[in-house]
Amino acid sequence: MTIRTRFAPSPTGMLHIGGARTALFNFLFARHHGGEFWLRIEDTDRARSTAEATQVILQGLDWLGLTPDAAPVYQSTRAARHAEVAHALLARGAAYRCYCTPEELAEMRARAVAEHRPPRYDGRWRDRDPAEAPAGVAPAIRLRAPRDGETVLPDLVQGEVRVANTELDDMIILRSDGSPTYLHAVVVDDHDMAITHVIRGDDHLTNSFRQLQIFHAMGWTAPAYAHIPLIHGADGAKLSKRHGAVSVLEFREQGFLPEALCNYLLRLGWGHGDAEIIPREAAIDLFDLDGVGRAASRMDYAKLSHLNGVYLRAADDARLVTEVAARLGVGDDAVVTARLHALMPGLKERAKTLVELAAAAAFLAHRPVPPYAPKVTAQLEAGRAMLAEITPRLRETAFTPEALHTMLAAFAAETGRKLGEVAQPLRAALSGSLTTPPIDQTLAALGRDEVLARIAAV
Ligand code: GLU
């Protein structure tokens, strides 16, 4: 049996990081077992689903490197098949037509609420002769759910979960307008797509019982289920905007690397001893459902930033140059790109995100513009004479980090200055800040003409 998982988002909004983690777990589980990872866009709610949201989901998955192994299945295109299965259930006697009017159903609900009972359908058409159907009422199709016994879900994360069948009423599978209900559509699709494992958020746990009932009624083998705990904010409340970024593309905006976000999400709810840094290949090797915990996990933005810094330092310089140049709007500028290349090893040591990296690199793209921070201005004032004194040497020295290093050390020794008294005013003049990579590298990256021009400007 080929393992096949699916990620089944509803395109009604952004790709939330909870959804991204669900996709990641499905992807890793499939890869670990040599299986396939599929995508199903659950767009049956036509009023709330949008093409833009679908695009955002596809982009987000693509950015995270969670590309499905087959073209996405759009649930809305399968309505005829959903209806066909509903009619097959009718033919098997496992479903029946219900002719209740909306008014009758509303009354049933109101009575249940008044009597403090859960609002369940009372099964009034379950055994009634369809010949008694009122004229002009289009019927819905309901599942003839078992009335005694239990529905048992052997969940791969939650353990065995069971519900008494008296708790579940005869749900509608096909509405009176012929459209499928969501729970029914999911079952038909999971069956037809040959999904072997459904890994999803535990907010869907109670749906599983009803879905299992449909599988059983059709005589189909149900997939294995794994319901993973949701992600909460650091305060334990349901993750929301006020906790910070929650949309995957927002994390991209804020300068996180996809591999860092994936590593972070992997560790959020799944563990392998104390291992923190688990790149994709290792994750595929190690991931399995027995490592998924049962407690809700908490989003920790500081930890994510730390992890991002680790991945940033390990990232290929050329890739970071492209990212930073794009953020600085200088992608086409060969001179600036060369400077970025030269200084990237030093720059990436200090940054936690691409946003920080771009900010630290901005002086390579644009000359600094006053006003500066008071500390920077103070260095410029203190170093004015020194800058004049060192200028002739900058004209003569070869612009390599090594030659510049030797020249700076000699200059400091000869003029009785500490190295910092030379480096800090230079930094201030060149970058408008006091935090650049080593000054010899910074000078070399900017190049002689630019260095002299910037010193002359102050
Ligand atoms: N479409 C559902 C959602 O977006 C997922 C359903 C499922 O995974 O079965 O939450």
C-alpha cells in the first residue's frame, strides 16, 4: 500500500502557520514512508472561498518547499461525485430522504434548546414512508446512522477515542438543493484520492466520528487519522493577530527563511530528543507520528528568530545577496551587488532576519544621510582630524582587507591611537552607524572611490 497524505485547506483566508504545520507534517510523513503528499482545495463553501486565497495557499506551500506530488484537487469540481455517493447510500438503505421544511427544523431546534437538550435531528423521516412526502418540498438526504453501540476512532496521536452513537444524529449528506455537505464531501474525496492517513488539527476530531460513519455505511476502508494539537500564542490563548505574524507570507515579509520556519514548525508539536536544528533531509529521516505530542504547543517568536539566525548564517551568500538586493531595491545594480557579495560573510553573522540583514547592508546601497544618532555624530566630531590624516594612506593602500588591515594597524601605532579610535569614526563616516562588519572588510567592500567620497562628504 502506498502511503498517501493530503493537506486540505479551505481557501477562505490566508495560509495560517497552523495550516502550514499541518501541511509540513503530512509532507514529512509521506516522504518518510516513501509515499505521496497531495493537496485538496476545499472550496465547497462558494460564498467564502476565493481564488486569491487559493493563490496565497499555493504560494505559501511553494515558498515552504511543500510542493504536492499531484495537481491540486478542487473539491467544488467533484459535486456530481458527492451526489452519486449520497444516492449510492440511499440505494444501500444506509441513507434516507428527509422532507422536513426549514420551519420544522427550526422548531425542532428551538424545542431542544428550551429543554436544554443538544439540538439534534429527531429522525422523523428515518422510517417514514416517502409516499407521505409533502408536495413541493425538495428532500435532503440523511445518513441512517447507527443508533446503538459506539463509533471508535483509533487516533494515531490522541489514542483511541470513542463516542456513543446516541450522541450523533442522522446528518444531512446531500442538501435539498443537491449540494453535498462538507463532512460528506471530505469522505468521498479522501476515499477517491486513496488517502491512507489524514493528519489534521484536533479541531476536526469530532468530525471524524461522522466521517467514519459514512465510510462504514459505504463499506469503504477509512484512512488512519492523526489529530494534532493546535498552536497557541505564548499566553496560551488561541493564536491570533495580536500575537504577531500568523500568516505564512507575513513571515516571509518579515525576513524569515522558509527552512527556518519549517524547522521551527516541526519542533512545535513534534520532538526528537533535544535536537533543535533539523534540516529537511534529517526531518524526513526522523519524522513519524509517535513523536507528536498531545499538548497544545505555544508559538515562541523569540525562539523562531534565534533559529532563523542560525539558518541565515548557514545560508549561501549568493542567495542572501539576491534576497537583500531585492529588499533594498538594487537588484539590477552590479556595483552594489558586488559590495553585498564582498561583505555578506560579515553581515550575516549579526542578523537574525533578512529585514535586519537588509538594514545592516543598506549603507552599501545608499550613502548615509544625516541626522545621525548622537553617538555617531560624537565619533565623527572626535575623528575629524584623524579622517583627514588617514585619507592620503587610503589613496595609496591596495583595497584588499589584508592590505587595509596592515595599513590601519600601522597608522594607529604611528599616530598613537587605539584601533577603535580609527575604526569608529571611519564606520560613522561610511555607514552613518557604528556597527558594521570588521572595518578592513567594510572598506574593501565599498572600494576606494566610494570610501574617499564618503569621507570627503563629512
Ligand atoms: N478544510 C479543513 C480546514 O481547512 C480541513 C479538513 C480536513 O483536513 O479534513 O480546516
